[in-house]
Amino acid sequence: MKNLKVGVRLGFGFGAVLLLIAMTVLRLIRLQEGAVVTDRKININYKNQHLAAK
């Protein structure tokens, strides 16, 4: 790493930061999708149990 020019090292650092940001955004999207699916399943099961109890 010491033999690389400053611009190349900055480029690697910038690329690493962009990669981390992209990974974070994708993870947040996936968590949101999981929350929606979980909420949907809970509400459907609750409604079905409520209807079955009547």
C-alpha cells in the first residue's frame, strides 16, 4: 500500500465507503420488505383466528 500514489489510495477509500453505503441501503430495503411480509402474515393469521372463533 505504501507504493501506491495518494490518488489511488483515496480512490480505494472512496470506493470502500461507497460499497458500505450501498450495502447499508440494500440491507435497509430488505429489512423493510421483511417487516411488511411479517405484518401481513400476522394480520392475516389474526383475522383468520378471529373469524374461526366466531
